Amino acid sequence: MDEARAREVLAGTGVLPGPARDARLLALGENAVFAAGDLVVKVGRDAELWDRARRELRIALWLAEAGVPAVRAAAAEAILTEGHPVTVWHRLPDPVRPAEPRDLAELLRLVHALPAPGFELPRRELLGGVERWLRLAGDTIDPADAAYLRERRDGFAAAAAALTPQLPRGPIHGDALPRNVHVGPDGPVLVDLETFSSDLREHDLVVMALSRDRYGLPAEAYDAFTQTYGWDVREWEGCPVLRGARETASCAWVAQHAPSNPKALAEFERRVASLRDGDTTVRWYPF
């Protein structure tokens, strides 16, 4: 789904106060995210994301009732338009500063203290999207690279299932990065709730450890994260397993953009090569 197609779908929903062509594109990934007036609208890539979109709305309501600072839904129900799930959200105030790892840690402490909600949260299927992302990449990527990632997926899925956690299982954000935190006038707020799950709390902590090792997060920023949260997941013997699983998923996620973006293909090939070589020092770049 490119921007033009997403705008066509957006126009067909009739949820905006003005023409879809005037909406500002904020992000384009599995969802195209548009802002218009006091609203933000998320258009999902395909119908496979329908259940997830509906669950995200339930999660937003649950977090609001629990008092956790998070984005709030502007419409209680998702819309399926031309095979694309669409959800509508209240637009947040302009940020007062960029989110930092310590802001994320503060919110994770709140989420990790929550009991299970009154509805079922899925397991964190970190590797569950790998097949779909590789399928979307098609012939643009080397079939040998796709086969390699499938093999890694299967191996890390089995290893993750056998882990003994250090922390109690329960609700997690599932994609715990500063980019999913918005710092407004009233403080940090969680956004992008679609990966909320019930699983190992360590999933939310390994993300920042990987950011430190692969994406150039400064050591002092990571230290601020662990100090605010109260624990460093790298002390846990299962950390390399969850890290490896996330690296595998991150490679496949970039692959889906390769058919329409040569930079995505180059980043995909860089990541796969570093995994094949076992080189944990190769810098990866956010995409």
C-alpha cells in the first residue's frame, strides 16, 4: 500500500472534517497514519490487520480506565473500507521535546504493574509477521535470504518458548521504543498500542538493549532507561534469545518495503549479511 492508495481509502471512510488530500501523512508502514484537524486516522495495509485494529481500540479504553497515559480513541469501532481496517484517534498536542528512553521506562513501569484486562491479550508473536513480510517482499529479495530468515525464525521461536523469565508474565507494550512515546505538555504518553500483548515482560526491555547494540543508542541513555525501570535485562540469561528473535523480525519487517524503496532493500541486505556473518557490531539504521 502506497500513499496514493491509502489516501483513496481514507477518502472513502468519510471520517475526516475535510478532503483526504489535505490530510498530512505522518507515517507509512503497516499503517498509513494521517493527521487532520483534531484527529489522527490509521489505515491498515490489508484485511489481515482487522482483528488487531479492533483489539487496539479495546486496549486504548482499558488503559484509559487504568489511568495509564496513552493515546485515546476518537471512535469506539474500527471501519473496514475496501479491505483496509481504519481506526480514528484523538490527535495529541504538539510535543514539547523528543521522547527519551527514560520516558519510555517510566511508562513501562506503569504497564508492567497492570493486572490482565477483562479481555484476552494475545501472546507477543514477535516472529508471527515474518512470513507475511517476506511474502510482501516477493522476488525483490534474494530467495536464499528469505529462506535463511525463515530458518532463524523457527529456531528462535523454539528457543523463546523454552525460556524461564526473570519477571512475572503479564501485559506488555510489545514494541517498546521511544518513537512510541509522545511527550506533550502533561508528560509522556504511549502511542501505537497495536502490539500490546500478555507475555514475558522482558520483551519490552530487550528492545532498548538492541537499540544500544545495533542502532547507536548512547550508553548513557540506555543507563538512564535501566535506572528508571529498575533492572537491566542484559543480566538475564535469556536476553540473547529474545534479542535474536527481534533481530530476525526486524530484518523481515524492512523486507516488505523493498519492492518500492531501494533504500529499504539496501538496509535489508545489510542486516541479513551481518546476521549471516555473526557480526553484532554492524550498525543498523532505523527505517
